[in-house]
Amino acid sequence: MAGPNFAMVAGEASGDLLAGLLLDGLRRRWPQLRAVGIGGPQMGRRGFEAWWPHEKLAVSGYVEVLRHYRELVGIRNELRERLLAQRPNMFVGVDAPDFNLDLEAALKAQGIKTVHFVCPSIWAWRAERAEKIRRSADHVLCVFPFEPELLARHGIASTYVGHPLAAVVPMEPDQAAAKRMLGLREDDEVLAVLPGSRASEVERLAPRFFEAGMLVRKARPAIRFVVPALPARRAAIEDAARAAGVSEGLFIVDGQSHTVLAACDLALVASGTATLEAALFKRPMVISYAVNWLSYRIMKPKQLQPWLGLPNILCGDFVVPELMQHEAKPDALAAALLEWLESPARMAAVQEKFRALHRTLQRDTAQLATDAIQKVLES
């Protein structure tokens, strides 16, 4: 018996991971499910048919998006026409709201059911986007517990499904085993360096991250640096490390971000989903980010909360340092990292906060999301 036809779009590495976990639940419910659209390797391993690779959508910031605007609009228009011709049973947009919400609105207007997975962060910035969500999505799958109440105020149906990463990451990661997998000694002090998955992020953040690492090494000569790199970003990361003088004690691995986070003692992380992953692995961190100056000038007034990093937003406090834009200088990053390393009690305290956060987010996300999707299909 044939299963339903789904179309899906995931826009970058984090979306690909979330969509892959969702596909696990969908395939348990509908083994003959067909899923097509835009996605990455995690989705591909679940039998997803990618018409375009997810890297096409991996751009951030107003100016960066403008540079790729014509290509992105062309992809969205072509995808919309293909989906309207094939009429899948449902479209699931996974994050990437700037791309997905307009596409969802067009499909919904033509009678195709739409679900958006991961509520756009209207609680953090761009609150005006709520009306667009209402027009675009029949249902929103929320990964944070406070979101359904907020969406309900705007007449948007939603379900809290927990965060799928909370079900994947162990409550107590095996650090020793992870170090062995990466070829490290159990007594090595390890700094994980995660400058982002987008080309623009690596270009802006990797040089200053490695320069900060070198300053940390002056105080702690034995420290090791481990970088999980997408194959497409490896050369740029190697160039940035070489330019900063980082060679000895540097481990660049293909992917394996979860192994890297399990192995490390501390992380320097680009703001985004990776900060939540680091929190789930109970790793103290310094969060940083930088975009084109014009993008920053446009985005800054839209910020609704004092925090930008997900761990701080979810804890409602600056539990880890955030050094953004002009503050993201190598000496400041290094100082924040060394403050962690020199205070084991502070590191232990934040790890306990992250355990509590993990328990809050831990649900059977794939099952809850699939149940919600089935109700939308049957409505």
C-alpha cells in the first residue's frame, strides 16, 4: 500500500539534522512514505529525494541574502511550480523561515496542507512575523515549551514536541570514549571550535576563533583544538588555522560535531543551533557571532531580548558569555575562555543548569511530531 507523499525543505546542516530525525518518525508511521524537496545528507540517509542540496539555502544576514536573492527566488519559484503540479499530501518546512514561509503561504493558498517545524523566533526578534506564520502554516511544531502559548495569542495552531536533539544527546556524555574516538588522550584539555556551517560564518568567525585559541594556548600550552568541519568548509577552516599559526594540537574532523562536543571541556561556538547542542552536551561555552555591518544595523533594533544565544534565552540569564559583532575580538574571546578554564566550580554549576534544561526539552519528538502531522492530514 502506497504511503503519503511529503515535500520538505531544510535549509542548512542544523535543519537537515532536524528533518532527518523527523523522517525517522514519519517512516515508522508510513513505511512507504515518499519525501522530496530540498535537503541534505541526514535526510538522504532516510530515503529523501533532494531536488536541490540544502547548501543552496545556507546564507545568513540581510546583505548576504541579497547577494543570492535571484538564485534563491528562482529555486523557490521552480519548487513551488513542481509541487503545485505534483500536489503532495503535505509540505513540511523545516526552519529556514525566510525561504519556507512564503513557499508555505503559496502552497496553502492552493489547498496543500502545510506544517512548519521549529517556530520562528518571534519571541527574540521580528515579532511582526507572527501574522506571516498564521497565513503560511496550518500547524507549527514547537521545540521550546513556551512557544505554543505565544502562538495561540496570534491564532496559530501548534504543538510542543520537545527538541529532537534532547532525545539524541545522552544526559551524561561519555567524554573519555569520545576522546578516544578522536585520537585524543583522556587527560587532554580540549577546546572545541565551531565557527558555523555557512561559508560566510567560516569566513568571518574562523580567523578570530583561531587567533583567540592561540592566545588561550599561551596560558595553557597543552590545550588541544578540535574542529568539526563540513567537507565543503574544510579548506577554508584549514586556511584560517594556518594563518593564525595553529597547527600543533589541532584536530579537524569531517562532521562528527556530537563526538567533538562530547570530547571537549569547553567550546567556542557560533551563535545558532550548535550552542544548544553544546548545552545538551553540558559543555561550558563562549558564544560569538558577526555579520556584515549593514546586516547588523538592520537586525539590532529588531532584537526583543537581551540574549542572543539559545542557552541564555532558554535559561533566561547570561549563563554563558556572548561576544557579538564588534565585541567578538580574539583577545576578548580568549579572556572569556580562560575565565571558564580557571574556574572549575563555575563550569560545574553551568553543567547542572544544562542538565535541567535537557530534562525540560526531552520528549519523544519524532512520535509527537508525527501524531500532530497525522491530525493535520486528517483534518
